[in-house]
Amino acid sequence: MFLFIKLGSGTCLAGIVAAKIGAKITLSESHIIYYDVNLMKENILANNIELNTKSNEPGTVSTTPLTWGIFDMYITKLEPFDYIISSDCFYDMDDFNDILSTIAYFMRLNPSAVFYSIYHVRNSDWNIDCCLAKWNLACEQTECNQYSHLFELEKYSFLLIKIFPKSRVN
């Protein structure tokens, strides 16, 4: 069984799907949103998924406050994860460094961990290359626009990104 963490869980769709197929996943959300919104917990429970369990049983979910770039008692108590996932977390250039520092932190705990996310290219001048180098990370990108026409998204550009420690580049 693989251990996952979802950065920026929002409505928890990706986390719910991961739990339904047997993953042990920790859903995280910004400290500010985590305490004000119960939407995460409501959606988890509405989908008949065990919540906030201490076990590592497949199909279970826990939640935690986690603000990108803040290394507090919540983040330091988390176990190493095999996969770090997110959905379009690179939407504000001001957050790129914080997101990548958080990913780098988890990869130091488990050097074989991998980060996956969908990236909506909002501005062709924005990129994460400088931040990747700062945190000794590497990235592979795959265009995933072949299905855009099904959702009337032809005018948008999306990438699947995979981030991993630079030491694993062949």
C-alpha cells in the first residue's frame, strides 16, 4: 500500500477517489481554510470513507492543516509519503517557492517520493524552473490537451507535471 498526501485538498475529489481505490491518504488545506471550512470532512463522510484514522489501512483518510512553506508542528509530525499530489496548485507565482519548499521537505523524508499535479498554463512567462533548482528538484512535463475538446477547453493549456529529487535524474 502506498501513502499519499494531497496538497490543497479543496473539495477533496482527488483524495476521495484515491481512498476509494485503496490508498491511505492525508488531505491537507491551508491553516486559514482548514479551521473555517468543514467541506473536506463533510465530503469525506458523505462518501462513506473512514476519517482521521491513525491506522495505515487502505482506503482511509486523515486531514491536517498545512500551509505551503510553513514548517510547524503539524507538518513535522507527518509520516513520509510515497506520493504527493495536487490539482493545479501553481496558480499564483508568489506561491511557487512555498509549494516547492514543501514538496522538497517531504522528499527529504522519503527520497523515492514523487509529486504529481495538473498545471494550467496561465501565463507562458511563468515557470517553476528557478524554484526547482533552489530546492534541488527536477520536473518532467507532459501535455495533456488531447481531451480538451470534450470539455470545451481548447483555448487552455494543461500539463501533467512530475517532480522528483534532482539526484534521481539519469
